[in-house]
Amino acid sequence: MKKHIFLSSVFAWMGCVLFAQQLPQINQFQLNGFMVNPAFAGIEDMLDIKTGFRQQWSGVDGAPMTGWASAHMNLAKQKRQPYPGSLHFSDTALYDRLFRESNSSMRHGVGANIMYDRIGAFDRFQLQLAYSLHIPLFRNVMAAISPSIGMSNHGIRTGDVFMFENNDPLYDQYVGLGSRFTHLDISAGALIYAPKWWVGYTAQQLMQNKVYFGDQPTDAMLDIHHFVMAGTMWPLGDKFEIQVNGLLKIAGTNPLTFDAGARLRWKKLAWIGGSYRHNMGVQAMAGVNLMPCLTLAYSYDFSLNQLRNVNTGTHEVVLGVRLFNPNRLQNRYLW
């Protein structure tokens, strides 16, 4: 019996280490580039707020669950001429003119995001603050660089732990030393973008902090995560446009993974799309602009691996709010 108790504790600790090393994944990254790359901070001439919730592998006890919220804006003080509200749907020339006006000089952006991620009895709370510098390169093309500093708190919710037998010495030692640990970390991002395309690189968890067992460091470390994200848009007549995007990720010594997807948008009012995640599944997505300042999007995952037999899919909802937007424009790049 003691052997089984010890092994269960070891496996629980291994789960904590693995959970700590891997950052959460979200489906609709193309709707909120700032959650992946801090250099997106201030890319829009408005306060851009996004919040989302993801329930992974519905029907599986202890399946991952993630909630997040982010906000970013640029600090440029520019005069804006008000326009009728209908232009935010139809006037492409206005988009191009405002883009040139707002990207003719160096700009600064700031942003913050918070995330709560849970899997089984383990959870993680994360807060990040970012600053970005946007620099004109040549006509309609900008570059942005950004450092980001954050705080992460990892731990185990002892109330959700089921013990086969009480008085497990390894578990009691873990709880006695403190079941949570907090660390500071830094990330960095770079971005090059134009009205119809963007490409960026991000490195997260650069400090490679050690994972703690109570108040004692272990040999395990948080892996650096490398992300490369790119996207482009093409108009299809007067009413439609298509956006294609991709995301590559490498975490430590794990194999490279990627997402690839596309969205078809109608009159900047509504869109449908889909994507594929390597060795994981496919996603169907849809969204609607409820009003100039409010957007709602939803995605559903279909697992393609062995998990398809034990779950009923993954659900993700994203709500976007745009404030301090005198021209009532939709987001230029991602919405």
C-alpha cells in the first residue's frame, strides 16, 4: 500500500512539473495577438479589451480550464475628426488614410493581461505588463519591439486532492512546506506589420525559473517558449475578405507544434472560419460585431487523437470591447 501511495504522489508531482512547463493554449489567438506577443500593445488607435474563457475536453474530470483578460492601447495624442458611424463598415479609403496618419511617427503602447489556468488539482495565475515601441520603417510598414515583465503563481488546490490513504508522508511534506510558489519572469516580442499582413516572434519564460517543491527548488525548470505568428488578409470583392494565419511554437525540447487557419469575413460584420492544430484537432469558429464597440466570438474543437473517445469537445468564447474610439472603427488588424 505504501508503494502505491508513494507512486501516486510522485505522479501528482510530475503532473505539476509538466503543467508548470507548458503555457496554456487558446484557439482564437488571431483575435488577440497581444496574448501571444506583447509587441501588439498599442497597435490599434483605441483601448482594446478582450476577455475569454476556454473549457477543454468537456466531459473529462479535471480537464484544463482557462480564463483570461487583456487590455492595451497606444499613448499617441493625435487629433481625430469624427466621422459618421456607417463609415466603420464601408469606407476602405478612410481606413487607409487613418492608418497613414497614425503611423507616420514613432508611437508607444502599453498593455496588461491576466490569466488563470487550471488542470486537475493544479492551477496557475499569471499577470503580465508590457511596453511596446512602434517605429516606422517605410510607407505603411511598421516595426514594434516589446519587453514584458510578469508574475506567475503556481500551486495545488489541496481541497481537490483525493488521497487513497491519509498520512502520506511525501504529500504531507509538500503541503507543510507550502503548496504554492510565485516567481517573476520576463518575455520579449518583435513585430513587423502593414495594413494587410503581419509577422511576429515572441520568447516567453526567459528567466527559466526553477520549479519548487514547497519552499525547496527542484531540478526542473520552466521552459522557454518560442512563438512565431503571421497573418495576411485579401479582399474578395466589395463585401468579403479572407484572413489566413498561422502560429508555430517550440517549448524546450518538445517537438514543434503549429496552428493554421483561415477566416472569411462579411462586411466587417460577421465571420466564419476554421483551423487545424498539429496532432490535436480541428476547430470551427464564428464571430459577430454586435456594435462598433462590441464583438463576440466562439470556437469549438474536434479532437483527432485518442482523446476524441472520452470528451465531447472544447469550447472557447471571446468578448472584445473597444473604448476611446472616436471614429468608431473596427480593429484594423485582427477583428
